[in-house]
Amino acid sequence: MATTSSDAQPSVERRVGEAAVRAWHVAGEESQLVPWASLAEHLGNTVAATALGPVILVPRLRHAECVLATAEPWMSARHALRALVDQGWVVNALVPLGELGTAHEVFRGLPLRLQGWWERDDRVLAFTDPEVA
């Protein structure tokens, strides 16, 4: 049986982004989920970053949470995240909890925060407190 687009499950990166948007809503902040490519084009950021999934923007705080793709090497995201910081954004990188150590190695020295995520037994996504990269 062929799967239709309505049967397709959202990617894990999309689910993480949607969970982060809900968390910001609970905190009383407006946020939006946008693809990295759209944000980069809007900001005039020419850095290609296949390792970046969706981005959660909290405009009032000038805060961007970037979901890192689980199947891509993250080094390509380093320059893109730096470009966001250089444009005045406060940046968090959302990474799978089991990959926080790797994220610290890849992003060490960048002025951003790392935030782990995991899926609980009830399939709800949870987040750690932010850590300095």
C-alpha cells in the first residue's frame, strides 16, 4: 500500500521543532517554526548548512533555536550558527541528548548554548536546560 502525504510521519527534527514551539507558547512567548533555508535567505546568510533542520524563532527576544539534523555531520552548521550570532541572534542548538558530548566538541568556543532533547516513554519530547557550548 502506497503512503500518502497525510500518512507520512513528520521527521524527528520537525517534531523537535514543534515541541519547542509549544514550550515557548506555554512560556507566553510567540514563536514560529521556519526551515533553515528560508531563514538564511531572509537574513542574507549565504552559508549552506545541510546539518540544520528547522529553526524556532522567538522574534521579541531575538532568539533562534536551531534543530540539528541527526543524520548529518554538524561541522557544516558551525559557520551558519556563527553567522546568526554575528547578526545579533541569541542561538541555541537543539541536539539529541546522547549527542551532547559531540556537540560540545563541534561547537566549543562559539557563543551559543546547547540544549539536549529526548523522547520519553510516552513519546513526548523533553528538553534539558541550556548549556554553554
